[in-house]
Amino acid sequence: MRAAIVWNPSKIERDVLEAGLAEAMGAASIEDVRWWETTKEDPGQGVTEAAIADGAELLIVAGGDGTVRAAVEHLAGTSADLEMAIIPLGTGNLFARNLDIPVNDVPAAFGLALTGDPRPVDVGWVEMEREGGRERHAFVVMVGFGLDAHMLAETDDDLKDKAGWLAYVESLGRAWSASDILPFSITTDDGTPQDRSGHTLLVANCGALQGGIRLLPDADPSDGELDYLVLSAEGLAEWIGTFKTMVWDNGLKRLIHPSDEPMNTDSTHHGRARKVAVTLPDAHAFEIDGEEVGDTRAFTVTIQPSAIRVRSSIADPR
């Protein structure tokens, strides 16, 4: 097998990756390993294209959610017949966590990359209106506006390098202050537009966050659907209620009664669709897979079912 390792040098030294690969090599035989380094100018799309053109049969992406997303953005748009694996090296590593890929253990992640079973995984696409025109991007975890996007925009990059995902907690207060309730229009599938209000809307392919919290409990990256969540909590009492709903009613309690539907409250609303279109009164900060990408006032999210095959310890759900 010919393997291509697309790696982000800002996350790890190559010799550390080589040592992890060597430790895992006893579990599988790879005839040819070639390395493709990302850059600021090419975060992953271009080197993924080059690796595929070079004949890669297994694409191993070593980096954070941004590097993974960039590689997937090219891979999902091709008809290349190859499998993908992930060596998670980022702050959140949410895609890897949702696929039960080892985090903070390079040799274990390489072991799974070399021997894991491939499962089909959906890829989301968001088309957004920006001041300079329309943009289209792939995502594998979630997109949206509101508290999440403001928190990412307010996070100190130096602190994130030192403290990891805990740096997001430090920015939460400023993000909270910037997230006002606003009206917006939402259309799901081929339905009629609905007027809603909230400070946060997330459209997700995956639902688990750090710490085992399942923000969207029914989100499954292989079900061919999108899950979305609208939050409109104001004041301490509503936020306490929202947190209780997420952690208990739609979290731990669902582990005991998995057939229960997600609980909606006055300040939380869950939904599912294959297409979600949103129009805002004004442009607001927007995030894609944990990266704040600027402002938009309108966006449409769709799902590409079984767009890629990712080696995971979770069996093929089909």
C-alpha cells in the first residue's frame, strides 16, 4: 500500500510523527510512505490533490480540525478511491473524538490509521454570502453563528497554544456579551421559511464536544442528515436550565434511554434536515469546524452522504 501523510508542521515536528509511525508499523505493512507538508498558503487542499495524483491509496492527515477539513474539502469533491485516516493534533480535535480516534497519542492514532476499518462519513457543505461574493466550503463537524463563533473570534491564540481548548473558556464571557438575541429566517429542506429568534444557531454533522458533552445528541456523521440547534437563553436562570438540558436531559439521560427524542425547551430547539438555509438581518461572525471565518448574513448548508471513507474504531453503521 502507498500511504500519503499530509501533515501540519505548525502542530508537530516530522521526527515525532516518524517515530509514532515506526512504533505502529508492526501492525501493518506499507510499501511506500510519502510526506506532504501544508503551508499557510495551502492548508491542505493542494497537497491532498497532489498526493492523490501521486497514487496514494491511504491518505493520513496529521493536524487539527482545520487541516482535516482542508483535506476533506478536496477529497470529497473527487471520485478518488482511497481511504482516509487522522492523526489528531489540534486544540479541539472534534472530528477525531466523534469517530473515537485516539487523541494525544500519536502511536495509537497511527496504529488505527494502519489497521482500522473504513466507515462511510458524510461531508457538509456551506455556501455563504460574504462582502466579496459567495463562498463554498466543506465541513465535517459543525458550522454556525452566535456564541460559538464569537468565542472563537475572542480566543487568544497564544493562550490556546499553551492551554489548549481551555483557552476557549477564558473568552466565553466576552463572547456571551457579544451574542444578542436576533431574529432570523430558517428554511429546512423544501419547506417554507420560518421566523425564529436566538443568539446561536449551529448546524452539525457531529454532535460531541470536549469533555464528553453531546451538544447535538442525535448527530451522526454517517446518517446522511444534518442536525441543528437554536439557542436563545438569556439571563443566569435560563442558562442554567439550558446547561441542565444539554448535560442531563439530552446527555447522560439519553445514555439510559437512547430512544428518547432530544428535549426542546423555551431556550433550546433541535431539528434535523438535509438542507438548512438561513437569512440574518445583518452580517454576523460565522464559524466552520472551530475556525472563525468572518461575517455573513445568509448561508445554506447541505449534506453529501458517504462522501469519504475514514478509518475508525467505530464499525460501519450500515
